[in-house]
Amino acid sequence: MNRAELVSRRLQNQKLLAPDCRKPVDVVRWFGAVQSQDFEAAKWALALRMPSATNARIEEDFNRGKILRTHVMRPTWHFVARDDIRWLLELTAPRVNLRCGPNYRKLELDDAVFKRSHKVLEQALKDGPHVPRSDLRRKLNESGVAANDTVRLAHILLRAELDRVICSGPRAGKQFTYALFDERVPASKTMDRDEALAKLTRLYFRSHGPATLQDFVWWSGLSVADAKRGLELTRRSLEKATIGEKVYWCLRSSKAKVSSSSTAHLLPVYDEYFVAYKDRENVFGPQDGKPSLTTWDTLGPAVIINGIAAGTWKKTKSSSFVKLTITRDERSVLASRNSRTACAVVSSTASSFSQ
């Protein structure tokens, strides 16, 4: 496998070359989890993977609870399908808690505090099924659990998400709310640990492959030992390829064809095409001996041409129109060669998704 083949297969598996997901929740199920700390950007990411999408349609899936937004990996917010959230949290929550341990201790949050805060949250959400963060803060303070500090409150709510006490509720206008986990998420069959490891491994390499073991460790937040176990359990369904000394894995499928025509996409900040890999050199550079573009710390919003980062874009909204401004990165060979292609696809993308 060469780099062009790798990029082409990623574009295909990421549903960017031929978007075919009918519903927003289908995109989330395909990936297993979609990073979503920037809610508006995450909705754009889902829309890119559908042949037709509207803001209202994605909001509807979210408000109805088909898509939930919670801390499930690394830790950061992810979109997760309602029918996947129980087994995912069972598998990943211990690692997230381990990584949050130093912050818990710094903020004086221990098991006794979490036991009290969980009870307060449960009671608050029984009184009103969908409650905004500001109301939960007030309830916690009234009960004697200090929650005025924004970071402390965030960790109290994060732990309640990991312990399956709360999860996202429907939006109230532009405001996010929380709901009781068990009222939002139907009971489901329990998976044993190996079954869950195998499922997460298959989901990652079918939607993100070709990717390395280290990429999977980064994305999932699992230990190296668990990631290797996942590979072992799914080895028969995966195929192996190499570029130089790097080993890549992908779900067995027909190989993607390297297209001779140019394609361009507007990726939002934190799109899975960038953020789901520890090693991003294949899509950022280096190119023709020029410096790597991996210094784009925010990982977007980026214009990619034929799967390679070529510049950035910015959206400006008014009451009557949406303006998109593209900035080429002069270090990118593709940016200077294919700027017209990018502009054409920009117009198409903008008109297909109304925010």
C-alpha cells in the first residue's frame, strides 16, 4: 500500500467519498463515536457523511435521544448512538476515570462526594425530566456539594455521565439539558469485556482504517494491552498493510480506487478524519520536503483536497446569507494547484446543509 491508496481508503471508509448514510444516527453508529465537544461542528461532520442533511434533521435525532452526547472516551464529549452507549461506557469509563484521577483529587472529589452528588442529580432530574446545567449547579450548591467552580462542576457531571446516572437531554432552545440515564436509554443485553473490545475494534478499523494500533489506542483511550487484545479478537476480519515500517489495519473489504478527479471537502474543527489518529502525517504532510502542516493545533476547520489538508475555512452568518472564506496554506502543493476545485465544492457543501 502506498500513501495515495491509504488516503483514498480512509476517505471511503470515513464516508467522505460517497456519503450514503440515510439518517444522522446511522453516521454515529458507523463510527461508534463521533467527537462532539463543539456541537455545531459535530453536526456539520455528520452532515458531510449524508447525501442530504439539514440542521433540523440532526437536531431532531439529538432531541429525541437517538443520538446522545456524553463523555465516553479520552475524556471528551462524543456523539454516541443510544443503543451503543451502555456497552461503550462499561468498557471505556474505567480508563476515563483513571485519567481524570489527578483532577478529581485536586478538586477534592472522592467517592463520598460523588455518592452525594449523584443523589442530588437523580432527585433534581426526577422533579423535571430535562434540566439545564445552571439548575443542576444550584441544586448541588443547595445540598452542600460545592459547584460554583466551573471546572469542579464539570467533573461532577462528567463522573455522573461515566457512572450512567445522567446523559444528555433535548435542547431547550440553544441551551443543553441533562436527563436521567435510565430514563433516556432502554435496558440492553450485557456484553462481556472481550465482546465489547472486539466490537469497538471492528467499529474503529471499518470507519477509520487504514490505521495503526497506536491510532486506535489514541482514539479509544484504551490501554495498549486492551487494544492489542481487540486486534487479536478481530484479526480474521482485518487486513494488514504497511508503508515503510508502519503497520496499518483495516476491515477486510474491496479496495478503494484512487480517483483521478479532484475532490474537496470542508471539514469542521475536530473532525474524525483528523482527530481520530495519533499520527496525522499522511493527511497533513510533509509535502515536497516542506514543513509538516500538523502545527494546525485546532485540527480544523480545514479544506482537504484529495484527502490532503490544503487550507482553512471560516463561516460568517448573517440574516440573509452564509459567507465562507477559504485561506490557502502556501506550504501545501495541493492548495495552489487545486484552489478552484475547493471553491466549487465549498459552494456545494454550504448549500446542502442549512444551519
